Amino acid sequence: MNIDVHCHFEQLPAELREKEIRRNIVAGVAVDYKSGEILLEYKKIYPNLMVCLGIHPEYPEKYGDYELVEKQIRENVSEISAIGEIGLPYFNLLEIEDMEKKADILKKAEIIFERFLKLAAELDLPVNLHCIEDSGEYAIRELEKYKIKKALFHWFEGDLSALEKIKGNGWNISVSPDVIYNKEYEKFVRNIPLEIITLESDGPWEYGGEIGIPSMTEKTADFLTKIYSKSKEEILEIANRNACVLFNIKND
């Protein structure tokens, strides 16, 4: 089976959830406590669902729920595959003109991020990250500080020095279907070493007017053949193998 390493599975329409989880292994990534509870319930129904619990950094109104989510993680540590989606805000800050408010949100986000990394180190769990553009370098320093062994930089796009450090630390980057439609993103993806890639949908985010679904990993792999000069099957094999190591998956 192919592996989608980053999908907001609980947000997919019911008919797509049923169809997609039978055909793929999916990392369902929480955005807050409530979505985490839904994913944990789905985990009881769908063996192919991997659950990641956390607080999405683009929702600062949820930062106050950290203790609740930490408790959720500790109580379900044997049922989850990673801590995530965690990281630092980017898009949210772009919409804020008040510099003092922006600085306050970023400071709170950094505190929450560090607490999640400390928890991941304690529980020896991978992290599923939202750390793009300038936040990449900061995230790398924090991951190194807490000696995080396994990390996924989802849909990462940043500078090449950060990319080298991600590779050097043995972490992974997931490529989204946006590579098919976004020329600027494609240019960046051309710099990502094949040996560290995984594939994601970030569903239900839309691409070319279509809802992102786990099966789009195959379409992405097909597009990547022209970048890596490998067959679709070879790219899927590498991406799936990396995902198995990252999340400790047995994919027979």
C-alpha cells in the first residue's frame, strides 16, 4: 500500500474516507484536541490509519489547550504514530499588521512548539511539522536541541541551507501534489534529495480544483519521474520505505 504521511483525514467527506483508507495507509494529523479525539475514534475502525496528535500552529486560539493535548498524547501514546501537526505559524502572521500582536503570537507559538518537542523527546515519538520558509532554521535548531531522531517537514519549502541540515540530520520532507501545479514549488522540490522524500496529500486541501486525497500520492510520484529520472514504482517504493522507517510501519 502507498503511504500518505500528512492528511487531515477527519475532514475528508465520509465517502472518500471509506474509499481511501481501504487503498492507502494514512497519517491522520490533528489540528487541535477535538480533531485528535475524532481521529482516535477512527483509529478503532480503520487499521490503516496512523494518528498524529498536536495543535496546528496556524490556530493561535488553540494554544491554550496545550495541557489538554499533552494529556491526550500521554493517555494514547501506544495508539499514536507521531506528535503533530506542530510547528510555527506563517500564513497567520502574514495577515496581521499589528507588529506587537504578531510578536506575541510568535512567542507563544515558540513556547508551545518547544513543549511539544520536549514531550516528543521524552516519549521517543516522531514529529509531523508545519515549519516553512524562515521558520525552518529555527525549527532545526530546536529539533537538534532536543535530539529529535525522527521528523517530517511536511510540504517544506525554504532555503537550501535548511534543506541541507534536514538531510544531514536524517529527517524527512514530504512532497505534496502542489508540485504538479505550482512551478515555484516544483523548482524547490528539484533540490530535495530523493532519499529523504515521502509523499502527502494534506487533504482535503485542493489541487487544481480537486480535493486532496491519499491516492494522489501516486499522481505525485508519476510527476516526480521527470525530476528524479526514476520510474513511478521506484519513487513510490522509496517514499513508502521512508515513511515506514519514519512511523515504524509494517507495510507488507
